[in-house]
Amino acid sequence: MTIQGTAADVVKMAMIKCDKAKLDERFGCHMLLQIHDELVFECKKETADVAKEEIRQCMEHALPTDLIVPLTVSLGIGDSWATAK
């Protein structure tokens, strides 16, 4: 339970960091929903690659200081959640 609770805290902090990054203003990218440790965004095709890297930074460095073991995320872009690669 401790690890699950901590993971939930990390994803919430990542959501806050993504919000503070003003992805909507900069890239037209909107956070749609959170599913466990996943975040789903809707973004313009023209800015998706740049927004993807910004989202990666927000998620991998969500905590105030980096951990000894790095947090890594995998991201995908697609027309639907099922096709995002």
C-alpha cells in the first residue's frame, strides 16, 4: 500500500507540474484524464512532439528532488489511447 500511495502522489505532482507548465497556452495541449499512473492529453498534431517532451520532463521530474533511482516514463502519440505509440 505504501508504494501504491507514493505512486499516486507522484502522478498527482506530475499533473500539477504539467498544469504549471501551461501546456494549453504553449502547445494547445489539454490534459484529459488520469488512469492510475497514466495521463492522457489531447494536443494539436503540429505541436505534439514538442509537448510530448515537455510532458516527459514534468513526469520524470515531478518530485522536488530527483530520486536515486530515476523515474522513467514511456509516451506515445496516436489518434486514440489504444493506438498511441
